[in-house]
Amino acid sequence: MHTEKIGSHPVKDIVLTSYEWDRDQLEKIIEELESILLEMVKLETSFNEFLEKIHPTYRDSAINFLHYLALRQKDIRELQENLAHLGISSLGRAESHVMDNISSILKILYYLNGRHGRSPMISKNLIKYEDGKRLLEHHTNGLIGDRTAKRDTRIMVTMPSEAANDYRLVRDLLASGMDCMRINCAYDDVDAWARMISSLRRAERELKKTCRVSMDLAGHKLRTGPVEPAPAVIRWSPRQDGYGRVMAPARIWLTPMEYCAQAPTDTDASLPVPVKWLSGINIGDVVKFNDTRDRSRRLKIADSFEECKLAECYKSAYVIENTVMHHYVSGDEDSEPIDAQVGKLPENERYIVLKKGETLIMTEDRTPGTAAVRDEAGNVVIPATIGVTMPEIFSRVKPGERVWIDDGKIGGIIRHVNKNHMHVEITHARPRGEKLRGSKGINLPDSRLDLPPLTKKDVEDLAFISHNADIVGFSFVNSASGVYELQSRLKELGGDNLGILLKIETVSAFEHLPELLLAAMRSPGAGVMIARGDLAVECGYERMAEVQEEILWFCEAAHMPVVWATQVLEKLAKKGMPSRAEITDAAMGVRAECVMLNKGAYIVEAARTLDDILMRMQVHQKKKRSMLRKLDLAKRFKVLKENVEKPDRN
């Protein structure tokens, strides 16, 4: 070892140090890397026959993916450390060109160890760094559409039911950055889907933009059945201050029961009444009635909107169907009133409260679910019950297996099961209890349900999808055979040109990811959606970050586009105000090729915000590589350097 002075510094000299390489260590690293290359070639060779069935556009990617699988079958953390100590690539960014990366490292090591001119043994199908980038971009363009002029990561937006009849909504979404329209076939129907797509095509022509259509099969979505509805009661209260003093009256909308006009957003309640009776009411008139508690209440008509009236009430009230309303003309309460009855009221949403330690009976009975019956001390006498949408699960689940309901809000363990019901002990709920409503998702992460890959509805919906969509989203996929069946159905329907989007939302799908990716590569276009909602419930929230990373690694090795989905900017989309955490989460979506937004009242604003976030982040991040653009903070340091060298001594 020797040192050489290369300059001077106010504090001390800087020296350059040269090292003699440890040839034994270099040889050990070389042998390990050569062994990995050999395993890659062996795995590729063993799949030669299968590779012939891969679509030509994906064949090179399938080979690189096999190479990556061979690499990840070993624990190479010590090897990575040794390479890092040598100042050489530690394989941390090798996914898209794994054999080329190892080959390049070996060439450097051969040179350092005096083995000049030697070349590593590699496959004839070598995917280089440039090839990996090109293939991923090509596959992304083919599946989700070309990138925009300003943004690399695409935006997918789930259509709400209103989009079927609201052209302006669809147009605004396209103008705000939507690159792919997502239609969930679990909702609406063929006519509504057709109107959504028709509006999109019209908006494309007007805005001179293009947008793909992805349609998700409903799949085997296990949900809770309906809950017994609560009584149809309308309740209101005046606005009060902290001392209980009335600050403003409640505002009551009186609408003709024959057609029920939409109430203004600032009203507290809406009552349907006969149009003939309502037409005789004017501003200043009084309406009196007795509520469900037999308390006399008084409404004062404050405004008129053609046949609809707006009344004010300074006391709380509970009103049911057939409540008799007494109209006093000009507010003369001593005159003879004109009477009418309140029309049919909408049933209130009911829910079941479940607490930790209690039992929930899940049954095949389609009658509405009921809350637990409790004694005076609050102890459960008769457990709560609720139906399920797939009663066939009772023959497939076992005691001791876990049950998660409503995106993991409620958790339990199956304690008893027979052919038509099962008893679930609630093990996960907040101390005050959780509200269980109808049509909430149920996850059974420990159970092997062995259900057919496509439901009858899925097969029926494919007839429309194959001729109207660009992508078919495969919900709850968990086996290669299921992918083959979908591909076969599409071919029969003339839709074999469609791309397939594998929705990874179960532990089973994650565990079979390599087979699923290779099976999907038989199609001309393929991608993966990380459905983080169901997946987090199935694998556990503490594992979600790890699972998410692994999916991104595997897909990059397969040059397969990824859709980052579930709860992206959810609070912004639904309530108009994002949380700090979801802004950070959305920013991390730039590591995927597409980010999905779900529906909400503020979805257009959410799309605009996501468009801005992704454009800002792409200069900092590309996949899992940090992009080292010039930073203003570093530039400022040059200006402030004088303060470091000459600190204020006063």
C-alpha cells in the first residue's frame, strides 16, 4: 500500500490510497457469481418448451424473469456486502437485466484478479440494461397506453355509477389526466358500461386525447348479506351552541311525494307530502304535527320553490310515514287546518355492533341479519347473525381459521362450522365495538376454497368486455390454470387481443406470483395490479410493505407494468381534503407504471392532484432508483460555504 499527495487543504493534506486486491477473496466472489450464472442457464434451458408458448412480445422478458428467479433462489446478502466493499454494483438494481448485470461484474472481477480477456459463460438470450428499459416501456405502452408529454406514470380512474349519465364528469376526468378508465363489473350493468365508454370516446374526440378502458371481472367476492333495516324515521334538530341554546332552526324540505325533488344540500331533512296539499301552502303559513313521542311540533314556511317549500323548526322531532300534518293558512292557528299525511320514507341503514369476545353466526339464510339480543346488564343472550353471499364456503372452511370482515375492521376465528352456518368468535374490534353493515367484504386467508376461476357472471360479462375494452382485470386470480381459462374464453369470443391485468389481492395469488406472471405472458399484453386493500387484510398489515416490494421486484424482472391501487388519495377523493400520509403514499406510486384512483365525490380534484404529484416525483424517482438531479439545497451550500469555513466568532 502506498500514499500520494494530490493537493492541499487549510486543515490537512488529502491523500490517495491504493490497495492490493485480496485475490483469494476475489476468486471466491467470482466462483459464486459463476455458479449463479450456471443456475440461470439451467433454469432457462429447462423451460425451453414452455418459452415457445410465450407471446413473442414477452419472450425475452420471460427469459430475464427466469434468470431473476434463479438469482432469488439464493441468499446473496453476504455476496452483496462483499461487492459493495469493492465499490462494485451489489446487484440491488439488477431486476430488468439480471444476467447482463452479473456478467458485467464478472468482467470487472476478472480484470482485477489478473484474468484479462476472459468472458463469463452466459445465455445467448442476454437482456441488456437498455433492453430492460425498452421492453418495460413497450409493454406499458401496449397495455395502458403511451406516456403523456409531461408524465411517465399513467393514471387509472374507477368510474362511479353516475358516470353512465354524466358526460361532463367523464370529460373532466380525461382533461385532468386520466389515461385509463376502469369499470368494475361488480357494479352497474351492460347498458351503463356502454354509456360510460361512449362518453369517453366522445371526450377523446373533443380533447384530442386517448384513453384505454379496463374492465374488472367481479369474481368470487364473498360479502355479508343484508342487515335488517332500521325503522323509516326522519329526525332533525336545531343548531345549538355549547350551552344548549338554539342558534339556528332546523331546515325542512317539503317535496311532492309524487316525484320527490332533490333537497338543497343545506337542509336537515326532507318530507314527502301530497302535491295538491303542498300547492296550497305559502310563505308565512304554519304546519303543526305530533311526532313519534307525541310531542307537538311547529313548522314555519320560510321560502317557496315552485311546488316545493322550505320550512324552519326550532325543536327536534322524529317523523314517520303517515304522520298527520295540519296546515294553517297565513299562520292562523285558530282556523280550521287542512290535513295531509307524510308519504313513504326511505328505510334507514341498519348495522350490527360487534364487540371483542362475542360470537357472530354467519349463515346461508338470506333473511336480513339481526343484532345480538342482550339482557339488562348488556350481556349477549342471543348472538348476532348475518348471511353470506356464497354459502358454499361452509363446506370448505375449518375451525381455527381466521375471518376478516370489512377491510380488516372486524376479525375473528371460526369456532364451529356445519353445512349451513358457522360460529365466529370476534377477536379484533375496538373496545366500544365495530359496526357491521351489509355488503361488506369477507376474507378467509387460511381457507382453501377451491372455487372455479370464473363465475357464471364473469363468463357472461366477457362477451361485452371482449368487444368493448382494452384490458380485462382478473379479480381474485390465484392459479396459472385460471389464467389459461380466461385466455381460452377470450379467444373463443374474439378478444384474445386484450391485455390481462392480474389483480393480486390474496395470499394465494402472491404465493403463486411467478406462475401467474409466466402464464399471463401468453397474452399480447399483461400487467399486475397490487390490490392493497384485500391483500393487506389477507397477509397482515405488518407484512404489506414487504409484499408490495416483492411484487414490484418480480414485475420489473418480467418487464411487466404495475398498477398501484387501493386507497390512493382516498380522503381527497371522498371528502375533498387529503391526509399527509396519503400524499406521501401517492408520491411512492411513481415507482409503478400506473396509479389507480377509486371513485368519490371529489374524484376530478383527486385526479388533478395525482397528476401534479406524479410529475413532480418523476424527476426524483425511477422505479426503485433515486434520480440524482441537481438539488437547490446542494446549490445553496456552495453559496453558504463561506459560513462553514469562516464561522462567526462573535
